[in-house]
Amino acid sequence: MKKKIKWIVILVVLAGVSFLLYNMANPSNQPAPTMTEASLTFDVTKETIVSSVEVKGKSIYEHEQLVYAPYGAEVAKWHVKNGQQIEKGQPLFELDKSLLQDQITQEEAAIKKVALEDKLKKLINDTSGDELTTEASVEQRKQAFAKREVDKLQAQLNTETIALQQKELDRKRKKLNEARYTAPMSGIFLFDVASKVPQIVADREYIGKVVDLSTLHLVVFVGESDVFRIQEGMSVAVQMNAMKEVPLKGKVLSVSKFAKASTEQSTANQAAQFEVVISLEPSEYLIAGLSLKGEIEISRKEDVVVVPTIAILRESDKHYVMLDKGNGVYERKDIEIGQETPDKTEVVKGLKVGEKVVIQ
């Protein structure tokens, strides 16, 4: 009798466990539970939903021209100060010309010397009367032939030497014309080192730059999952880290289709980065070098049914919410979703505006 009771108990336990597992696997068949105090209720609304990509980067000037010394010399005079507004064609500085003028004079004298020597040698050869007579020996004829060939080669060498010297002379004359250096564009002039105004410069030494403050870019890098979602012309909401309350706007100017070149050793699992350039609208607060954050608007849908993303539950490839039926009771409601964002998700089918969903 005891053995029979034991088997009955085992069968009852197994039936209870099977029933519990079945209900857990099929929550829609469970009776609607009552809400707890920890539940949160959200309204189903109709709103505009925007999908975006968040980016971060630095602001840079769109237009700038680097200034290099045309040749090495002392600076005779500076016409600008660091940070000064200048106009295109305005003189920036003047270099001392004396050393370069001496070099030009020497080059001109060297060219004249070679030309006169060549002319003199030709005159001597024409008047030397070194034509061989019929009685000249074979050795004499060989020597005369060799001399003529040497003279030809020397004349050719002199011609090439003069051409090279003339090219160098023209280059130095051009430099001399640049001794009074003028601004290549309008903007603000900035020294390479703000506290240092050079008094002596070397040939092609970097001195500073002229920048146009009216237009700036935001340069950012995105991963390969976002690079194909971003298109030229997309709107960008920009925010400064230092002044978050100041709204800024921009537009995507270009999207690189080539990964960023890195000096670091690449690895197989290293994520590729692609450059995105964003043009910024003018603002009195914008300068180069600021840390900026942007939201690139990928897509926008007007007047769609939405619920908070945290209220949507997932089961395999299905989506559902817990619908508030009133009187503290809720039930499962299967839905179809559309566009998703971290905050809101579009509901294509299954809910109506005014209904309420809950989470626990």
C-alpha cells in the first residue's frame, strides 16, 4: 500500500512540473496577472521618430594657407601681428635683399665670364690659321682632329653650364621679387609659435598661416557599420562640450570610402575607421580645436505610433508588450515594429494611440 501511495505522489509531482513548464513556455495562455507597485506604465503615442548616429571630433578651419619664407635672410620688417585680421594682397613681412642681390650679381658675372671665354676661344681658333698642309704627318692630323673635338665638347659644356646658371639666376630673381611677402588670402594671420616673432628665417622655413574664421569643419571617424548609412547632405545637430546650451547645426560634406591610415600595427580584429567631414554653420562661439559632439540624422518618420523601446519584449523573432487592461490587470500583446532608436520604437501593427503598456 505504501509503495502505491509513493508512486501516486511521484506522478502528481511530475504532472505539476510539466504544467508549470508548459505555462512558462506559453505565456499568452496564462491568466492575466495583477499589476504590482513596481510596474511602470507608458502611453502609446504618435510622434516623429528620428534615427541618428552619434559622432565626436574636433573643429578645424575649412580654408587656410601656410606661409613659408621664400629664401633665407633677416626679416627687415614685419607688417602684421599674431591674430591680426588681414586682406588678400596685404604685405606680411619684408626680407633683407642684400645677400640675395650679391648672389645674383655673382651669378650674372659667372655667366658673362663663361660666355666671353667661349667667344674668345672661338675667335682664336678662327684666326690661328692652323689648317694642315698636305705635307702634315699622320700624328699632326690626329692632334688637330682631337683639338677640334675637344673644342666642340668644351663649347657644348659651356652652353649647358650657362643654361643651368641662367636657371638658377632666374630662380633667385623670382625670390627677390618675393622679398615683400603678401597675404595669399584674407583671414587671420597666426604665427607658428604665437610668442615668437622670427627675426631670421631659413629658406622655405614655415612661419605661420592665414586662416578663414568664417567657415569651419567638424572631422569625425565612424565604424564600418555606420559608414554606408551616412550620406552627403544629411543634417547634423552639433553640440560643444564646453557650451552644451549653445545649439549648432551642420551638414555632412563628405564621407570617405577608404579606411583611415594608421601608423599603428594593424591586427585582424582592429575595427576600420572612416573619415566624415561635416560643414558647420557660422557661430560667434566656434573656433578651431574645439571638442564637438554631433548627431547625424539618418532617417525621420513623421506621425508614427511609438512606444518606449524599454517596453518592448522579445521572444525569438517575435516582439510583444504587456498591455494595461485596467483594474490592475495586463496581458501580452504581439506587435510588429519598424524604425528603432535607443529611446523610441515605431509600432507598425498591434497597438493604437491612447493604449497603455507596462513594464515590471
